[in-house]
Amino acid sequence: VGDLEWPSEKHLEMIRVLQPDVIFANARSVFRMMQELKDEVDLAALKVSTLFLTMEHVSGAMRRQLEDVWQCQVRLHYGLAEMGWGLAVECAPGRYHYNEFGVIAEVVDPATGKILPSGSEGELVFTSLGREAMPLLRYRSHDFAAMRSGRCTCGHWMDSIGLVKKRKESVILTAGGREIMPSLLDEWMFRFEEVVDYQVQYHRIDEREFLKFHIEMTADSAHGREAVEKEITQRCAVELGMSAPEFRYAKKGELAPTATEKKLIRICE
């Protein structure tokens, strides 16, 4: 749908003009449009049958909101620039199916490179078949998932890849040995219907570890902020063993995506 830098109103205008059955778009752009317009526009009345989302991780919390407001199914696309973007699409049971005649996909132990058995999570490795301009031989994607052989419950009989929730560059290991990654924080943050987007920094000062959140919300509500801060503070303590986080809030549109970079936790030590 249009351009990443278009305002939500322009995306909506194009959808009304074109009347698509399927919207294929950047996940953050569609989610932002929904959050900014859902109180003014009945998005379900647009009668879109499928949101086909790519470029960003879509947490379970995001998916539930999208399906509820748009009243349609959400399907995810997985791709890599190095593979020519297109690689795999999600089926109804939640696995990625890809073209086995054009790609060899493997899952390996990230430390040893040893191929892992079906169902084991590891690093995805890809080999391109038939490409001449930029062939790839066992290219390590830095993305983590599991693969399964045999017939999928959707009826597809070829191998499938589980949903990718973890990328090597996006994981931070705390002093206590716990992993922090954007997919985990997405699940926390997008449980709140007022949250449009957020950025986060990881700080370690002496013995203190804490997260600093920059949050954009649909309404400047003290009650909404209090709910977010209470739950996120509790989760940081219980699930990560970290000190209380810090919060600040963005103006409308301040955190809108302007590039295709993935969401990362920025380290500030």
C-alpha cells in the first residue's frame, strides 16, 4: 500500500479508490494506519479479505488487534533482500511454505553449523537454485526457526518453516542470562490497544540493568500511561529480573517508520 512515509489518511484514500481484496504491505504501516484511524473509520467496512504483511515481525498481540478491527485474516510473508525478497508465505496453521524447487532450506546449530533434525530450532540457512546473478550457497540468514518435514495440516506436502521470531542481531543477553528481543517486547506492548509504536534502549549502569521505552500512543491519557507503565514494570522485574524501566512519550507520528530497517533494542552502556 503506497509508500512508508505516506500519512494514514492517504493510505486509506488509495484503499477506497482501488477497493482491493488483499493488501500486501509493511506490517508497521498497516498497524499504524489502523491505530490512527480505528476510532474514526470502520475499517471492516472496506471489506478487505486478507492483510498480507511483510518486512516486520507481527506479534500475536498485533495479529489479534488487526484481525479484530479489520475483520479479516492476516497472513505473513517471509523474505530476505539477499534472496530477492520473496521466499515464503504463511499458511492458515501458521507455517511458512517456500518453493523447494528454487531454494534449499536448512536449520543448523549456530555454533557448529551442524544440520539439526526436524522440529529443532536453529539458524536458517539457504541455498539458491538456478540463480545466475547472485547465487547463494548455504547462506546464513541469522534468523532462527524450526523446520518440519512431511505433510502440513494445511494439506501442503513439502517442507515448511516455523514462524521466525528471533534474529541474531536483535537479541540481548542480560547479566542474568535471559534473552531480550523485539518479538518479546512487541507481545508486551501491543497488548495495549492505545500503543501505536515504540522504541527501546537497553542500559547497564554498574550493577543496574534497565530498559528505557519511547512510546507513541493514540491518546494522551494519564490512565492509559499508568496501565502501560504498571504492567511493563512488573514484566521487567518478573520475566527479566531487571530494574524498573523508564518511560517517555512521543508526539503523534514521531515514531513513524521511514526506512526498511528492522526494529532493534539499542544498547546504551
